[in-house]
Amino acid sequence: MAARLIDGKAIAAEIRREVRLDVAAMDAQTGVVPCLAAILIGNDPASATYVQNKARACKEVGITSVRIDLPADLPEALLLQEIARLNSDPAVHAILVQLPLPPHISEKRVLETILPEKDVDGFHPANLGGLLVGKPLFVASTPLGILELLNRSNVGIEGKHAVIVGWSVVVGKPTAFLLLQHHATVTICHIKTRDLAAHTRQADILVVAAGKPGLVTGSMVKEGAVVIDVGVNRLIDGRVVGDVDFPRVAEKASLITPVPGGVGPMTVAMLLRNTVDACRRIRDAGCSQGAAGDYIG
Ligand code: NAD
């Protein structure tokens, strides 16, 4: 079987179009435009590029974005103060802190300081825990993007066996819980899993997020499986590849995401969607005049 491509670029463009219409309608009805504040600490070029791409995507759909550049040696307390300021700023509906952080700053404390109602990355423990009980305010953009790719490709999830390779907090675990919520039977594999192939071969839906190029080979995939490759690996020859041996796996899968052009574009698109949801929720709760800061988390 030759797999059909799941075109993440096209699906992400469709979502951005929908978000643009939503933002325009909000503006027309209420005069409020969603605003995302992005904090960038230090001079890491990759982080700067990610923040720049997010700002560009915001602009394209009419979302206001504010970039806050802070020095790499900033004391943690000042960063937490800056987040607290944004938490109580009624003009800011969404906050993200670009990771990774300098080693002297606690990622845990930073993520816990962002108001859950403005935590569009979905990394606050209240939002991660919310996923466990089925009611998060926000789910991280990459897992949300994976779900959207499956839905918009008409892949039924209920009753399917989904195997997730990787159990990180940003991708593997939230993806597993999202699919579980949609009534998949879920297996989570990781670096200590024995006989990975025995698990992946059972997958109707295989999500690979390990950061290991070529980890999943053709013989590890069931005929007709749907394969979502989350991995982004830059090889020494400059090529960017996923975690899946694409040509071999595509011979067996029914649907497969390419890298690049699969999950990647969805991550930013879902961040935009989360930002609009944040704005709408804060507005509907009557918090946009400053009461958002009253949240006790
Ligand atoms: P991570 O390093 O935090 O986690 C990797 C996971 O893979 C771990 O749980 C580990 O146990 C598992 N793993 C590693 N080697 C394995 C092996 N040989 N067998 C089984 N499991 C193994 O990484 P992450 O942040 O979850 O990211 C994973 C990949 O996804 C990376 O390539 C990253 O760049 C990519 N990523 C892409 C996007 C996107 O938007 N496309 C977003 C986030 C992450």
C-alpha cells in the first residue's frame, strides 16, 4: 500500500484562515482583538526564530503580539515579576515563555507562575492536570495539532489502538491523554520500553515523538496504519527529517505525515487558535477588565 500524505501545511493554512475570520468577527462585535505576549530570554538564535515565526503568524491573522526580550542573566525573581505583570494586564490574553530557559531559572516555577487562563502553551500544571480529568483550559499546541490532523483527515479514533513513542510533557503524554479522551486504546512507549517493534506493529495510529531519526522502520509498522511523525531532526548534511524511515514506512501506512510539512505547521496554527480561545474565555468571564489576576491557582 502506498500511503496518502497528510498535508499539515495545507491543514494549518485552513486553520489560520478560520482563525483570521474569528479574530475579525470578534473585533467587529466587541472591539477586542486577542493579544499574545511572548517572552524571550537570552540570545539563542533558534528560540529567537521560533518567537519571530509566532509573531509573524499572529500578524497574518490579526492577533496582536507583544515580544518581551530579556537578558540571559536576568534574575529569576525579575522574570516572575514580569509574568505577574502580564497576568494582571487586561490587554494581554495569552502568555508564552519561549523554552529552553537559562540554567539558573527554574522552568517549573516559571510555568507555574503563568495564569492558567493565559497559558496558551498548556504547560501549567493546572492545564496538564485538567487533561487528566478531561477539562483543561488549554492543551499544548503540538498534541492539539496532531488531533486536528487526524480529525481533518477523517481518521476515526474511537476503538483504535494508538501507540505513542515518547512520553514528554510537551508531546507524548498530552497526546496519549487526548487520544484516550477520544476513546482510543493507548500504549505509551519510551526509551526503556522492551521490544519497541512489538508495540508499534500493533498500532492502528502510530505517533512517534522521540527525536531519533530512523527510529521507526518499515518492518515496525502494521499494513494500513496511520503514522504521525512528530520528530524534527537536522542531519549533518543539513536535511531535516522525522523519526520515521519515511520511504519504507510510507509503503505500508495508509496515511502519513511528512517532515517537514506535517505536524510542524500545525503547532503554530493551534497556538493561534488557543490565543483566540483565551481572549474569548477571558472576555466571556468578564475578566478582561482586570479580574483575570484574581485567579487562585
Ligand atoms: P524529549 O526528548 O523530551 O522526549 C523524547 C521521548 O522519546 C522520551 O520520552 C524518550 O523516552 C523517548 N525515546 C527516545 N529514544 C527512544 C527510543 N530509542 N525508543 C523509544 N523511545 C525513545 O522530546 P520531545 O520534546 O517530546 O520532542 C520529540 C521530538 O519531537 C523531537 O524531535 C522534537 O524536535 C520534536 N517536536 C516537534 C514539534 C513540532 O511542532 N513538530 C514540537 C515538539 C517537539
